[in-house]
Amino acid sequence: MMDKPTMRVSDLAPPTPAVDPATRWVLGLASLSSGAALVLAIVTGAELWLATSFVVLPALIAVVAAVAVMRPERQPALRRQVKVGVLGGLDATLAYDGSRGFVERVGLASTDMFKAIPIFGYGLTGRPPSDPVALAAGWAFHFVNGTGFALAYVLLARNLPWWAAVIYALVLEAFMVGLYPGWLGTTLTSEFLAFTVLGHVCFGAVVGVATRRYA
């Protein structure tokens, strides 16, 4: 006689309700706010702190409002996705920086691959780019950007195959290539393009795998 399959209590429990689309879109777009602030600062010539205040603060208000009216039973799914987005974004940003730092360390890159970091800090604090406070602010902004990009992907595109995140990262690359050289006063070279593409491919791969596996 065949044994009857045992039924677990978890099999009887209803599935965790998904995050509703409106909340996902509000939080997903808000996650892009620091990147949007940077684009605004570059395009308009505004100080980065001013552009950040103009874009990020309204986005935070929208996030608070969306979460406040969210049904409690949907919050576990949101917490899981936010956790995946934040942790995956940190790992992806480390992979992005690690790939560029490696090529610079071994002498393959003749330009400073991290030239934007102190400029971020200067735009946020008004201090000289070499000032430790400006550098700390620049690195913080850099990681907030990376985490925000990853979180937006998790919230808005988590059901896509992992390689879709690589395409997403290459779209971010296109924005960077279009804006950074003129802003930083550098020339767009094949070397710069190759190594920034490498960095964004690494970023997208980490985000895509983390999203498919955990979100």
C-alpha cells in the first residue's frame, strides 16, 4: 500500500498577496529619483544638492504616502522585494566598481575610472572635491544611485529573465556615455566606453540573478 502524501500546514495557507501595481510603480519610479536628480543637474547646470532636493524629497513623500495606504497583507511581499533590491543593488554596485577598479589597478585604464565620485561630493557639499567630507558624500550618492537603480528593476521588472537586467544596465550606460564626458570635461574614448560597458554588464548580471533567485 502506498503511503498517502503528508500535507503541511503551509500547503493550506493562502499565498502572500503581491504588491499592487500602483504601489510598485510609485516606489519603483521613486527609486530612480537620485539618478533623475543627477541628470537634471547635468542638463541644467544646477547644483547637485539643489536638483536632489527638488527631485528626491517629493519622491520620498510619495513613497511615504503609498506605503501608508498599503494593505497590511501586501507588506511582506514589498519588504522582501525591497530587501532584494537594496542588497542586490549594493552587491551590483560593488561588482561595477570592482570591475573598473581592477582594470585601473592592473594598468589597462589610462584614465581615472572614478572621476565622477569627488564631483558628486562637490555638487552635494560645496567643498573641494578632495575634501574627505565631499568624498564621503560622493561615494554615498554613488551607492544610493546603484541601489536605487536595482530596486527599481526589482519592483518593476522582477518577472523578466535575468539577462533583461543586463539590457537595463546598458540603457543606464547609454545615459552615462551621453552625459558624463561633457560634464566631466573628458573625451569619450574607446577605452572609456569598453570599461564602462564592462562595469554595467557586471552590474546588470548581479541584479538580474539576484532578482530571479530571491525576489
